[in-house]
Amino acid sequence: MGRGREGARRAVPRARVIRRRARFGDVIGRQLDLFARERAGDIEETEKRLAAYNAADRDEAEERYGDFVDSVDLVKDFLEEIRDTYSQTLDEPTRDVYERQFERELAKRWPRFAL
């Protein structure tokens, strides 16, 4: 009963996916770390604007939310520029892999800035 097999007969398919995922992991990690250092003020400003929106009364909420969205859009523009500048150095199939991985790593680190 279920004891006939001692392990998988072939390599686990996920193992290949894990290697592919790590292909740009170091580059993307360094890009996001550098962004966090160079644009810390923009990230902090976005957090402040979110707090201002959350604390605003009904009359000011719409304007504060607009300020918050503008700040998020500014940060996203910078991140998109980083992604696109590097991806232009890659061939088309590799570019797609890199961009998907960049967006996945970005969403893990800063979900509100996900592209």
C-alpha cells in the first residue's frame, strides 16, 4: 500500500523552474536595493501621503488620495525605467523572462509599486 516506490523516477519538473527563477535574482535584488537607497525619500513620501489620506476627513480624502496616487505613479515610473533600461540589453525571449521576474520580485518587496 503505497510502499512500492522509494522516490521519484525522474527529476522533479519544478527544479528547472527554480533555476530559471534565480537567473536574474542577483541583478534584480541589486537593482531594487539601489533604488531603495537612492529613492528612499520618494518611498517615504508615498507612505506619508497614504497616512495623510487615511487620517483625512471626508472633505479632504479625495484630494489626499489623489496625492497618494500621484506619488505611487512617480515611484512606478522610476522602477519601470530601471526595468526597461536593463531589459533593452537583452534579446526578446530573455527580456520577457527578466521583466516577469522583475515584476514578481518588485511585487514581493513593494506590492503597492507593482507594475
